[in-house]
Amino acid sequence: MLKPTLCSHLSSLTEVRLAEEYVCEECIKTGDSWVHLRTCQTCGTTLCCDSSPNTHATKHSHASGHPVVASAEPGERWFWCYVDEQMVGY
């Protein structure tokens, strides 16, 4: 059985950017709430997930071109590449 190949965005990660604060940086500005948080692995911005009303992490990726986020949830250890729609746990 062939081992799946990681996309170039995921395989090029050399460090994990962690959330500095456990808040969505955009929701906090408007007083909105979020469900889960994701941290951009390019710039370190922490934003809300697609289950949240504002989907800031996805909007950030599309606007900035930053391809990979990591879950900022305690106990979760995974990355998602928006470009290649690929997930990997670590």
C-alpha cells in the first residue's frame, strides 16, 4: 500500500506557530463569538473556524494566500492546507 504524499505546503513546515492568546483576533474586535480556533502557520494570526459564524480563518487564507492553519484547540494536533484540502495530524 502506498503512503499518501503530503502537499508541498504541509511538507515545507519547519516550525509550529501556536496561538498567543485563545481568542479570534477578528471576533474580539466586533464582540462576536467563535466555536473553535485555528492559527495561521505563515503569520501566526489566530482566527475562528468554519463552524463559527464568521469563518475568519478561511477568509484570511483566501485573502492572504496563506495556505496552512493548525488547530489552536487544546489537545488537538493537526494542520489543514486550504490550497490542497489536505489534513495531517502530528
